[in-house]
Amino acid sequence: ESQCSRTVHHTPRSSLDLFSIASLRCNQTMRWFLALFVWFVVYVVQRMLWDAQKRFVQMRIAWLQQRPKPQSSTILVSNIPPRYRSDKKLKDYFERLFPDGTIERVYIVKHLETLMSLLHDFDDAEQKLHESHYEWLQHDQDPDQRPKMMLTTEGEPVDKIEHFTRLVEHLTRLIELERSQIHSADSFTQESLCGASGFITFKASRDAEMALRLRLEPEGHLFTMQYAPAPRDVAYGDLLTTPGQRQLSHMVGYMLILAVFILFFPLIGLTSSIINLENLKAVGFIKQILNGSGWLQSVLEGIFATLLITIFMGILPTTLSFIIDKTFTLTSSAESQLYLQEWYYWFQVIFVLLVTAIGTSLWQRFNDVLASPKGVLFDLAGNLPNTSTFYMNYVILQWSVSVLNVLRYQNLVKFMAWNTICDEARAKQKSEPEDPDYYGVGSRSARLSLVLAIGLVFSLLSPLVLVMVFVFFLVNRAVFSYLLVFAEELKPDLGGKFWALQLRHVHLVLPIFVLVMSGCIWMEPYGGPGMLALLSLGIWAYEYSRWSDILWETLPFRAVVEGAELSSQPSEELYMQEELTRDLNTKLPPAIKAG
């Protein structure tokens, strides 16, 4: 009994806690039983992750083999030495290495600042032309009510449609002239335009796969090669940065993310102390309403307990996405979602799952851990089980957040705003896609992984949370089955990288589960059942190393040989900056054309 008195105890705080570990008394047999269950959960979850990874690898191989050309036969080459920075010189270099007509096409990413500026002006003029036509359409295309505008404060009004039509035609001529000069540039001019990255398109996918596995020069940092992203998703602007600029901007990005991480703790603590139910009761009429309605007070307590953290986690993706887009150089826009998924998930784990154990002072918690490493177990065990109701409320609140996605209210508001100045077809085009920060694949994947992590960590602490988590995923299955198939635009495909990262996140949350459970069932002086549970980290580390060793990012050579016999569907897309290929024909509404 003396030993048992030094273990971690939990007191039920609500009726829901009667179904949690908080309802257990100091029972040694139960603690040993829970220790065995920790081993069982770790083993079963890792076997499920192993099976999921094996199935994913087969789908990934099939996806890599069936990519359409030119993506399947193209590689992205970075850090091209200055003496090879022109389309002709780079093609000559690769044709010496891969003779017999192996190379089909070479394109180096180019600096197109002047052309980009012209296209920006063209877009503005074209939009004004659409708005002018739509304004005239509202007057039934009456010749006497054509829209007018003032070019100067003292001049005569001019016809808006004629003015912007002439401006669009003038900019079109300038753009075509600039394009022709770029295409016909001599070798010296090409070197000044070209960056250090380019795309090599082979005639056969097998040759591209073989090239990926080669080292072309003694200096390993030269001619670094990787799979090319989809042509429509290439981030050409980022590919123009030099290696030195890339390292510096990445360093700035990491520092900004660290600053956000440090500032979030006091910000959440301060806001929580201001916006809570007790402070609202200080308002006279609100206090009367709450005192007269017990059920309303209970509902508001559940909402306020989780609403604040939900709002903060909703703002965080925009902050992280801004940092990633401005400081990290990526090969494609979809890759930025992958970065966002990684950072956003761990922010949520710390600020949602572990915030009750860390508190509002990160520095103080760090000092406590240095002073007593074993105290981490008891901090987690002493705080998380007593807040199981908070996490149940959090998961339940996410049901409604998921259902709100079906409404696509942000796209609706944008559509209604654009529809006031242009026709429905163009308004629909302008209102898509949805906000990539919060509604992107990366942000959504991170939120789904967090709820699964909550269910896993609390699976033995409060088994009732598993029911809430199951309903959450049931709701999201219905929501995303509708959104992805019928409502949203098709996203660029990375071949399952978001799924692979989700599996890794589930793997890495298992140690948190083990630490929490070990602290909950720890018995002095040597830990007893807590130490037995802690030893399950050994099997986790072994299985995680085996799981990480599975090759999935690139094709194994056997699959390369087999894939050479498969015929992939060719695509009309090319690896060339959109500024050089974009169609400049202005598409007016059908009613205008008919008039």
C-alpha cells in the first residue's frame, strides 16, 4: 500500500470519466493488465502500418510505371554548371552521355521577368475588358449605353470596350515579340536567361530511370537529378534560385517557424485567460441566462474548452503556408502542401495533444525536463488522463467543422462577388480553387492524422474516445467522397506522398502513447508495470526501422524493367514555362459574341 500511494492517481471529473482510467483505483493487477495491453496495441498498430505500407508500395509502383509521357520519361536536373546553361549546350552534354538518339528534348528554366510583367498587364486588361462587356450586357447591349471611362481628369470620356480591346491587342503584340526574341536568342543571350535547373526528356522511360541512378560528375552537388513533377504543377520561379540563395532562404524559414512555435505558447495562454466561460459570467445578463439554464452552461463549457484551440489551429496553416511559400524553394506547388502537412501536424500534436502537459511556459517545461527526465512520464500521466473529456469535446467539434466543408462557403462568397462584375462562367473560374492553406491536401491530411493520434493516445486512457474518432472518420469519408469527386477541381498527384507521410506520423505518435501509459501505471520504486510498458518502445524502434527501410519513393530496378513493357498514355503537356506557351485568345461571354 505504501508503494501504491506513490503512483499516479486520477479523479473522475465528469460522468464521461467513469469510462476512463480515471475511474480505476490503485489496483496492481489492473496496472499489469494494462501494461500487457500497451504491448498489444503497439504490436497490432505496427502490423497494420506494415500491411498498409506494403499495399501502398504496390500502388506507388503501378503509379510510377503508368505516369503519362512526358512526365514518365523526364527528369529534373538541378545545379547545372554555368558552362552548360543553355538548351543547346545541355542537350549536347547529355547526348554525349546517352548517345543513339536517346534524348528527345531539353529545356532549361529561364528568367522571364519582362514577359511575366507583360502577361500581368495583359491579365489586368483582359479582366477589365470582361467587366466592360458584362456592364454593357446589363443594358441589353444598347449602342447608346456603352460603358465609358475617363483616361485623364480633363479629357473626354472614351469607350471602355474599345479602349481595353486596343490595350489587349497591343499587349498581345508585345508578348509575341518578346517570346520570339527569347526563342531566337543566340547562345550568349541564352546563358544570361537560363537558370541552374532544367528538364531532360528521354524517348524511353527506362532511360530516364537509369539516368536517375547515375552520378555524372566527380562533384556530387552538380547535376543532381530527381523525378520531374507534373508539367502543370512545376514551380518554375523556385527553380531559378541559386544553391546559395536556397540555403539562406531555408535558414530564414526555419527561424520563422521556430519563432511562431515559441510565440504560440504565451499567445494561447493569454487568450485562454481572457476568453472563457467564467469571464463571460461577469456580464450581468449572460450570468442570468447561464444560471437559469444548466444544460446551456454545460454546452457552452464544452464549446469554449475546444473552440479557442480550434480557431488558433485554423489560423496556423495560413501562417505556415506563407512562411513556406516565401522562404522554401520547392519543385512544385503540391510539394508545398507536403511541407505544410509535416509542420502543421507537429504543431497540432504539441499545441493540441500535449498542451495540457507542457503548459504555457515552454522554457520552464524545458528546465523541468533537464532537472528530472523521469518527470516527463508523470507530467504526461498526471495531465492527459484528467483532460480526456476535453479531447472528446475537441473531436466532436471537428464533426461540425468537417460538415462545413461541404458548403464551400468561401468559394460561394467569391463566386457571388465576381458575378457582380462578370458573367457566371468567369466568376466560377475566378472562385476556384478553394483556399489551399486550410483546405489543401496537406492541411487536411494533418488534421485527419491528429484526430487519429488522439484516438490512439487515449485508446486505453479513455476508450470512449474511439467511438468519437470513428464517427469523425465516418463523417469525413462521406464529406470527401462528395468534395473530391463532384465539387473540387482535380489536384496535382504526387503518387501517395501525403498518405506515406500520414503513415509515418501514426508511427511516430506511438512513443507518446507508450510514455503516457507507462506514467499512468508506474509503481515505485522500479516502475513495475510502467517499466514493462516502457520496454515496448524496443519493439516499436525495431519495427519502425524495418518499415522505414521499404523502398517506395523510386522504382526498384525490377519494376523499371517490367515498366518498360507497359505503354503509358502520352500527354500534350510540355516542360516549358507557361509564359512561353499560354494561349492569348480572349474568350468573351457567349452573349457578347452573339451580339
